[in-house]
Amino acid sequence: QVQIAESGGDLVQAGGSLRLSCTASGGFRTSFAMGWYRQAPGQEREWVATINRYDHARYAPSVRGRFTASRNHAENSLYLQKNSLNADDTGVYYCTAELDGVDYWGKGTQVTVVA
């Protein structure tokens, strides 16, 4: 059974940094794109970043230049290095992975940025 697990969420001060991790496990053969979404309180879930199997990454304009996505293909892991955090970065961060042509989601990890 495929499982997606995120970790690394925390409370951090504005201007600080945080690194999120995500690992996909279970019975799959091929991992294509992996990515991050986030959902702030009272708002819809929004796309943050996607990185494909060739390590080509794309970012939402709101995080470009501050966030960096990376992958460890051997460990089926995805990371999100977040720098220069601000209050708008607060929310639950979800990892998603396209595995054998099917999209899977994790349960999310909470990031709270305080002044």
C-alpha cells in the first residue's frame, strides 16, 4: 500500500528557514512528478512547487527565489527548503506524488510563521 509521509513542519520566526521532507513508500515501480501544496486557514489549497523525475522544478510566483525543491530518487524522497519565511507562508503543507500514473497525497505538516 502506497503511503506518503511529510515531516519537518514547525513554528518559526519570520525571516527564518525550514526544511520539509516527504517520503513515498509502498508497492510502486515508477515515481514521476512530486510536489508541494499548502493550505492556509480559511483558504483553498494552493500549489507551491513541482519537481519532475528529471529534477526540473517549477515554483509558484509567491515562493520563487525563496523555496527550493529537491529529490532523492533512490529514497523516493522530496524536500522543500524554505528561506525568508513570512506570515503568508503559514499553513498545512501537503506532499503529492505521481506514482505509476496515480496521484497520491500525504496528510500534511503544519508550518506556522510568527512575527
